[in-house]
Amino acid sequence: MDNFKFHVSTEIFFGKDQIQNLPEVISRYGKNVLLAYGSGSIKKSGLYDQVKALLKDCVVTDFSDIEPNPHLTSVERGATLCRDHKIDVILAVGGGSVIDCSKIVAAAALYEGKAWDLVLDAALITKALPLVSILTLAGTGSEMNKGAVITNTENHMKKGTGNWATLPKASIIDPTYLYTLPARQTAAGSADIMSHVMENYFKSTPDAFVQDKIAEGLLQTVIKYAPIALKTPDDYAARANLAWASSLALNGLTGSGKGGSWSVHPIEHELSAYYDLTHGIGLALLTPAWMRHILNVQTVDKFAEFAVNVWHLPVIGDKFKLAHQGIDATEEFFRSLGIPMTLSEVGIDESKFQLMAERAVQLGALQHAYVPLSVNDVLAILKACA
């Protein structure tokens, strides 16, 4: 296990009706509030009116229409609103895209240069407006970490950034807000949770037993509860467990002490940068192909462990066969959630494979991945998904 710093100071209000804590939380930071949200589903659900009523003593400025893969232009728009309205605190109501966007808005509002600078170099983020979030979609874990992913539509670059200043001060997680999620979003969010965990689980750092056992438990949680949430959307236990698994998957518990870069996320970022693909869908369809591509004598023990400890497959003498069974189980699970498992199913052809492979290696530090990936490796993975 490597040395690490673990710091997650986000205050979590988890459970039914925890939104009643919102006025007190916001009052810690001021009265001028930027209310960030997406396409308007929070208005249909009544959550928007509830927030406005609870913040009746505040001056609330709306910042709406944040994209599913948040664009740099939205960050710039939000930062301008913060400056023009002398915003004290940002309230992000939504899923990971809204929270991600709000994090960089919070930093860009206090930065004299261009907002894109903060995406290219996270070290430039030294201060940010306080951020509070209300979660309406479980998947990214953005409500309890400092990271954010922003897309520059001018150059088709999607990149992660974030620093300690962008960690949310508090997050309200009410599982009942997830009841009305479309099945596709529930499935994509579940795949996102699993991918976050697997990116950390499949790393070469030895003896990170604690992290890996937490990871296995989180993966089993999604495997158990995602099908229930799809079948019975208002099942509180399913929504609660998925929501908490989402937060714990990417708050440092599974990744701290394990070095190296992620493998699948940099490749998927290229897919959604060019085709605006739903992030969790892209991760799900790429993951089995990546697993099969990197399975070798050095990785087979870890994949066999994954098959037994996560999927509860019986131990057999042929470790490679067992590893393939675990990978097949992963693919079948994603397919059972209704996720398309080929690029052709989501309208992506091979025309940009070379460009996307080059950018994934350039931006994703894939030379430091669990199994280092070259441009040709990424090309092979993409072609296996075609």
C-alpha cells in the first residue's frame, strides 16, 4: 500500500426529508445563492419549488440548462453569474454533471484567467466559492469528492480536474429523489459506480487489502440493488444503497494508497467528447473489452479473485477460464440492465477511432495504467466494442 492523504470533509445529510437542513447549511455562507440545475426535471418533480421555499430568506439566482456532459461554455456562463450577482454560495441540485459544472464555476468565479486553464491545470485551483449539493442521480460520486469533468466543445476535449477547494461543503442525499429516474439513467449510474470501483480495484499496488475488500462490497451492492431499482423504482432500500455506494465509490476509500492512472475512463471521455454519449453507458460497453484485452499471466490472479469474490463463481483449476467467466458475468450484468454493449448500438462508427485512441493516451496517462496502454491497445479495445 502506498502513502496517501485522505480528507473528505463533506458533511452528508442522508435520508428522507434531510432537505430540511438546507436553510441552516446555506446560512453558514451567505444569502446570495446560485441555484444550479439541468434541463428542468427538478421543476417537474417539485424539488425546485421546495428549494425556493426553504431559501425564502435568500436571494436566489437561477443557473439552469447544464448539459449531461457539462460544457465549458456553461462553466463560463455560471462564473459570470457569480460575479454579476455577488454570489456567496452555489447550490447544485442534480446529478454529477450539475455538481461537476458547479465545482469549476465555483473556482472560475474567483480566478482572473480563463476557466479552461483550471481544467488543464488543477494546481491553478487555489480557492473557490463554497458549494452545497442536493443529489438527484446516483452514479458519479461528485457529491463527496473534489473532482469534475468538463467538455470543451470547440476542440472536443473532455478532461477531469479539481482540487481540495472544490470539495462540496455539504451534500444532501435523499434516496426518494431517485424514484423518478428513467431506467436508462438508473442503469448508467449503476455502471458508473461499478466502473469507479473497478478502476481502483484493478491496480498493481500490492497489499491494499482493506481497499479491495471495500471495493468488492460496493460492487456486490450494485449487483444486488440495481436490478431491484429498475424493477421497483420506488424501493427505498435499493435507492439508498445505490446512493451511498455511489458516494463511497469515489470519495477516496477504494483508491487511496493505490497508485497509477485509470484505464477505461480516459477512453470513454473521448467517446462522450465526440459523440456526447452518456458516460455510464460508454463505461459499461468498454469495460469487458478492456478486461479481455489486458488479461495475461500477470493479471490473471486478480481477475480470478474478482470472479470469486465479486461474482461468487466457484473456484476451478483453470485460472484463465475462471477469469473469463468473471468478465463474462460483468458483461451479462450490464446487458441485463438494458445497456447497449456495442458502439454500433449507440451510433458510433470507426471513423474517429484513431483520433480518439491518440487523445486517450495523450490525456489519460495510460502509460501508468494497471496494464499500460498504447494507441494500438486502445484501438484494439475500441474495435472489439464496434
